[in-house]
Amino acid sequence: MNGEYDCCIVGSGAGAAPVALRLAQAGRRVLVLEKGPWWREDDFRKDELACCQRPTYVPDPALEPQVVEEERDDGGWGRRVTDQGGGFWNGNCVGGSSNFMSGFFHRLKPVDFHLRETFGPIAGANVADWPISYADLEPWYALVEREVGVSGRVVAHPHAEPRSTPDFPFPPTAEHPVSALIDAAAEGLGMHPFPTPRAILPHPLGKRAGCRYNGGFCGATGCSTGAKGSARAALLDRALATGHCEIRPHSRVTRLLSDARGRLYAAEYLDATGERHRLRARLFVVACQAIETARLLLLSRGPRFPHGLANGSGQVGRNLLFAGGGAGSAFLPYAAFETDLRSFGPFINRALQDWYVIDDPAVGPRRKGGTIDLIHAHHGVIGHALRQIRKGRGLVWGKALKRRLERRIRDGMLIKIEAFCDWLPVDDCRVTLDPRVKDHWGLPVARVRTGFHVRNLEVGWYLASQAGRLLKALGGRDVLVFASGAPPTNLQAGGCRFGTDPAVSVLDPWCRAHEVENLYVTDGSFMPTGGSVPYTWTIYANAFRVADHMLRTGAI
Amino acid sequence: MKAWSRRRFLAAGAFALSGPALAEALAARTGLGVTDWRIVDAVQAHLLPSEPDAPGAREANALLWLAFVLEDPKVPAELKTLLRAGPARLARHSRTHGGTEFLHLDEAGRERILRSFEEDPEGRRWLQEILGFTLEALLGDPVYGVNPGGRAWKWLGWRPGFRRPDAETRYFLL
């Protein structure tokens, strides 16, 4: 395809692919520009060196550093340039970070759409209600279950969200023997465990094969069968099949060009050889994951936008969200259980949402809580071994280390909990352009300030403690739970809030920029608050909602 | 081109060598001296010793793996500098604190010197990194020339996932 496109999409992950698919299915000419390479199923291997010990699926940190500002204990801000690693990149390739997700899929709940109205303001946080409700998004969650493929089984529990369909379109993936033990222990404590929905196909669908069961190996590794519902396997491959969608990998968009009226007319990008191109289109969609989306808008100054595209309000990059919470683990020695837990492959797939809203006099007035997922520790054995080399302040080595590896890897399993609570939007969590550090191509890099609200820790700790009770009841040894204010770099949202008031939001309720009539942002950036679940399902659902709106209203 | 040279390096048949001969072969191509490599070999074997039923650093081809790491563009330059500086630093430390060459020490002497080297922040960091890359060699996929036959996986009852990398999908070729 050559010439002018109807739509140019920057980025190819979960926020981009639904738009590409729907527009291409409607016969629009779509071009997807992706800065990374185009790996297919065959390229993705369960290779721990690739996924977890070297920067294989993220950009070379020396070429594309970021600047991370972290709050120090004395209240000042530390500054770190990530040119040796430790940046906030995820999944630099066609399909984006959805290739590397674990696919723990939860919907937001009705309460998440109006936290401020329900619980009132929180001092020091910029909590804002969404301009849409759960009812507006519910049909799109249901659609994602079919289009992307979400497997699970509906189990009633006190905080279960309403659904328009009785159950998931795909049955749950196979379960590890420990799941039944978790159910028994949780029910004994009056908790309501349910099967974690997964964006994983238990059996083949179309050109995608079913799951090959690698246990806790999904996260950080690409899927070799197409069972994981990545944007690439589930949506982009189908968009291509329409004949109306083209994907250009190794296409690094450096800025979007706008005219004197404030309309976008072209995307400027560099190809693999560094040659500069301009690509014209009628409509532009940005979906580069929250941090890089904000950066691209801030880099895209124009006659009407001296402070960055769609940034007349100064809101671009503000109220960046990660996911708050806590975590924990317990060791299950095989010899301590009557059930044979030596099972490699099936998933644990258990979650708890008993405290999605915390109504506990011990912690004060009703407040928003969150989700607890029970999961395998990542299957990577090098990672397991590396966790054994420290004891107190010293290193463990020699035969002592080898006996430790036997005890912790051969003779038992490590089970983990992840507690997700809202990462409250705060002034000190935002993206700006760094005034000094530039990437290899001379462009200012994203500077990420990672401040967090103390409420994240309080709620995270509350949830983690509840999970700790369960891990002990399960018979876990070395039960460890904690809350953390550190941002999980793989869970990003916010930075371009949607809303009805252009003074305090970047996007309108349909994720079109208030100030730019032919610009949409469809990754997680639109979220004013994040909910207490991983973001991907919501990003998929919203992007389908927006694409449908584009077509229905004649925006394209 | 770089990828090709790394591939050749891993396929160069150096696995047939061991001990002093391997140290000489590595010295010829890495810029570190024969003594440096002999020290690294001794440290790796001390940190992860060989046992009849449980492989150690030498069975894992850990020395060759470290030589590869020093050429790997995906390993940060700062870390490579630290890795390269370690052997000479340990040699000096051994002379100062043990009164003799590290390589002349017996097992107990090496343990004593390494524990005291661990008190030095630079020494500790080097030991931690050497141990980390040794564990990579122990437990990495055999396609990288380490962990031959997946012996360490069998020892620990660990199973690799589907699909494993092959020669064409090693990370530095992606």
C-alpha cells in the first residue's frame, strides 16, 4: 500500500490493535508504525536468558535511556539515568507488551468508575471520576472475551461485577493440584476464591493453537503457540488478513506534525537505517504505552501547540498511574503435603476480591481495596537460583548453595501473591521531557517521576496481610508479605486523562484529544484512575469501544 | 557480523578444552591474561564446586560462558569493566591479606580470602556477579553451550518450557 492512509496508528500493542482490526475490517486503509521488530510465534522461546537476564525484548538501554526520579527517604528526589538498564520499557515489538503479559484478566468494577463520588476526595490525590460508567464498558469487556479469548469460569463472590453473558466463552485452563488446596484453605477462612480469568486459550481457535502449559513461564516470555491473547496473535494477524492493514516494524515515530489550524497531517518516523520519512493520514491514533505516549505528544510541538500536542491544558503526562499494592510468597515443601504438588505446567489461577471495597472498622471508613492473585513464582530457574545467593548481608556459595538450590527448587515450590490496589493519581507521578538527556537520535527522553500516595501502601499492606493469612492456612513455610511503593514498570496507565472538561483532561470521553480533532489516544493513558486490577483487559475493551465510535460517527 | 562472530565463538570447539589450556585459549582472545582466567576458573569452581551427583561450574562450562559475557553487547559496559577488573583485584587482595598468590592457596585458604574479599564492596560486587553468571551457565539452556545435556535441570528436577530456543533463536540473534 502506498499513498495516503485513512488512519495511522503509532504503536501496535493492546491499545492499538483493536483499532487496527476494526478499521481494517470496515475497509479503511490502516498503517501501523511500530518502533520495534516483528517477532512471530516461531521467534518466541522459553528462554530465560532472553526474557529475564538480558534486554532482548526492550530497547538497548544505552540507545534509549529514560530518566527515573525516585523519592528519597529525606523527601528529596533521586535521579537515575537508565542507560545501563532498569528503564520502564516493556515489549518493544509488534504486539507490544501484550506479548509478554501473564494474562491475568480482571474487569474493572462499577465502583471504579466513580471513586470520588463514592468515597469522597483523598487529600494529596487527584482522584477523578470517569466520564463513563461500567455499563458503558461492559459490552466491550464481553466482546474482548470472544475476540481476544478469555478463559475462565464465573463464580459468585461478594464483589463480583455484573455481566451481560452467563459465563466465559472459553473454559478455564488446566489447574495445578495446589489450587484445590487453596480453595479449601480460603473457604476455611471465610474467603471466596475464584478462578482467575486468563487471556489464554485452552484449545485452538482459528490459526491460534491452544496452551502448551508452561506453568509460571507466561509472564515476560512470548507465547510459542498463539494461545496467549497478545494484540499480535489475537488481533493484528486478523487485521492483516483483511488486506487493509499494513504493519511497518522498525519505524520509530519521532513526532506528529500539525498545521496552523491544529490538525495533524503527518507522522515523521525513522526506519531501520535511520532514514527519515513522512507519512500522511487523515486520522492518527497514538498507543505507545503511557510513558512513551506522553513523551511523543510532548515532543510533537506545532504552530498551535508550543507546549506539546494536545497540551494546552498542561495535562499531558500528569497523573501517571502504575499499580499499587503488595506482594508476598510462601514456600511449599513437597514432603509436607499429602497431595502430590510436583506438577509442572498447569496454572494456579486463583484470585480473591473479598476486599475490593474494604469495610473494616479497624482501618476506618469504607475505602477502596483491591484484588489478590495467587500465582506461580516465575518458572525461570536461573531466577530461582539467584534468589538463593544472599543470606543476611553475605553471599551463599559452595556446597551450602547447592544444598539450598536442592531444597528450594527440587524439593518444593514457591507460590506468590500479588495484591493490586489503586495507584492514586498524584502530582509527583508524571512524565516530562528531560531537559538534558537525549536518546541516540537526539530526542529528549522521558523523565518519569514516580511519587506515590501513602494510601497505596496502607491498602497494599492490608491486602497482603489477608493473603498472608491464607498462605499460612495453606501450610506455607517462610511466609513473607509486604507492601511496596515502588512502581511496577509493566503496569502503566494515565498521563492523558479522559474527561468532559478540557481544562483538566487531555481526551474527551471517546478518547479523542480535546484540542486535536483527528487525534485519538487508545492505550491505557486515558484512565483517570486505574482500578485495582491489571490494565490490559480494560485497555482492550476501551480501544474496541473507541474504534466502534470512530466508525459510527464518521470520524473515519 | 557481530552476531556471526559470537555464534562462531560458541561453536568454536573450545568446550573440548579445560583448565589451563582453556585459560590460555581465552587469554589469546579476550585481553585478560592467562593468570586472570585461571583465577576466574578457580573462583567459579570454589563458588559452585563439582560433586558426583550435582554438577558444578566446570561441568557447566562456566568459564567459557563468562568469556562470552565479556563480548555480549547486551551486557552493560560498566558491568564488563567490573568483571574484567576483578581477577587482578583479587590477586592483589590475596597477596595483601593472605601473603600469597590466590592460585597457590588450598580450599580453606581460598575460602578465607574470598570471605575477606567479600568485605570489600568492589570485591563483593564482583563475587556476586561472577556467581550470577556461573548460575546462568549452570542452569541456562544447553543451546548456549552451557549446562550440557541439561544435567543441572535434571539434578534439580526442573523442566524447560515449550518451545526451547534453538541455534537460530538464541537471544543475540533475535
